[in-house]
Amino acid sequence: MASPKELLEQRLNEKFSGENFIFNEHRNELTVSLDKKNIIAVCKYLKEEPELAFRLCEDITAVDWATRKNRFSVVYHIYSLKMNFRLALKASVDEKDCNIDSVSSVWNTANWHERETFDMYGIHFNNHPDLRRMYMPEEFEYHPLRKDFPLMGIPGSLSLPKNKN
């Protein structure tokens, strides 16, 4: 019987023979890196393939690498109850073309995760049903989890409530 890692490698390479997947295992966690243009097709396959059945999108976040060519990595944490296995999918996003397709059509739970990632990192999720800020005011022009955002914030960028004392 194949391990979940072996099964995933085999199935993904068979189904998407033109994709250059990078499989990385660290401390019993598997990460699969892929091109952002294939994110919907790969996610849909991982969810709908009966043997894999990644039916839960637990989280979507991003990593700001600041100085790399592809500044951001969008990371999807998904889970298969059938295999009792967690998988991380990673897709690189360049700052100049700071967008990736929304997977909210695959997993409804992706809706809020993508909104949060948009709000904090400024990554636009194409075809998202309601992409708007979640924590910060709509008119706020910055993204607080980017590496270039000052640790103490930007003075005057947000109006704060008045001190009642």
C-alpha cells in the first residue's frame, strides 16, 4: 500500500503531466509547489478524486519573501479525512502581477481565508465572490503583514478612537 505522499505524487504527475510539481517533505508534512495558473484545476482534482478526497480547506495564507523575484507565496492548507492527511499547496505570486485565481468555487471556506489574505498582503484573488477588506477600513491603502509595512504602523494612516480619559 502506497503512503499518502507516494499516492499524491503518482496521481498528480499522472493527471497533470505538464506541471512541474515540487514535492517537499519536512517533519512528516508534505508541501506541493505548483504554478499559480493551475491552482483551480489542481484543487478541484484533489477535492473530487475519490481516493484523495481533500474536502476541507483549513486555511489560506501568504508568505512575503520581500526580496525574491516572486515576492509572495500563497499557501493552502487542505485536509483529507479519508486519508487522515494534511497537505500544503504553495503557489508563487509576483508583486508586479499580484493576483491568483480564487479557489472559493472549490471550497466555500476559502472565501474568508482569501479575504483575510487580500486584506493583510494585498494579493488579489481573481473571481472571488466578495473580495473586500476584513479587518482594515476599505480606504486603508496599506497591507499590514507585508515586510515593508513599518512595525509601529504609519502615523496618521488610521484614525484611532479618541481617549475618553
